[in-house]
Amino acid sequence: MNFVNYFFKIQFIAPCLFVVFCSCENNIDLVNSITSANEKLLPIESTQNMEFIYSDSARIRSKLIAKQMDRFAGKKPYYEMPKGMNVIFFDVNQKEQTKLTANYGIGYDVNNTMESVEARGNVIVINEKGEKLNTELLIWNAVKHKINTPAFVKITTKDEVIWGDGLEANEDFSEYEIKNVKGQIDVKDSGVIN
């Protein structure tokens, strides 16, 4: 290789290297904001066809079943069930007592325990007496064994249909109170069919 070719290559390569080395710069705030935004959108864990057992004093209290459960980390970790959920509540003898179904669920994680779950969209609760609750939002507190909602509710029993706004109940739905009763129909007298 002669000196002219060597000199020409150095003159051509040196500016290219200078451009490459000088034009790369990372804005760490921008990188962190993009990374944290993506972390909020993406689950750290996703499970298909799962069952989550909640026990208390070595007894199974409830079983949550979901087609998909996604777990998200952060300051307030949570679980999301975007394809719906079913919850079965058991009595002290491990007999199925109450069933809850919903189109969507989100559970909030405290100390690695799902302590509360919000059920949304076509929420139905049926207790062992056959009483049925319909609503669009229901909050289940697994620690206090209570369910409640501020939303519209309809309760259908073998004798009557009651509707109103807001409800508080124990998790097996054997005892409940509608906060603001809007109406009541006696099924026997009206001919209404469940």
C-alpha cells in the first residue's frame, strides 16, 4: 500500500469515527422515562388458567379462578384478570357456599397477599340459598371477609326482586344490606319470573 492510499483512507475513516463517537448521546432522564412507562404497561408475570387459594387458619376460605392473570410491580403492586374471574367461597366444612363471576378483575397486593379484589362488568354473586346479586362493580376484602359496592345492585330471591344503590355484605352473601333501596317487587304477587 502506498502512502497516498494510506493517507486517503485515514482522511476518510477519521471523520467517520469522529461523527460516530461524537453524535451518540443518551439523555438518562429520557431513557428512564421510557423504561418506567414500559414497565407500567407490561406485566412482570403472566399466568394462564390459574387458581389462587386463600386460606385462613389452615382452612380454605376461597378459590379464585381466572383464564389469565397478569402481575404488575411498582409502588402499588396488583394483579389483573382481563379475561374474567370466578371466585368460590367455602364454609368451615370446606363446602362450596357462594360463587362470584365477573368479566374483569383486579386484585391489590399487600405484603405478597392479595387482600382485595375489584370485580367489574356483569358481576353475579349466587349464595347457597339461591339468592342472586347483579351489579357492575363489587369490591371483595379478603382480610375482612366482606363485599361492598357503591354501584347499582339488583338482588333476586325466590320471593322478591330488590334494587338500589350501594351494598354491604359478608363474603358468603348470606347477610346483606342495600344502602339506598330504589324499589322492591314481590315475585309471587307480580308474576315476575327470575
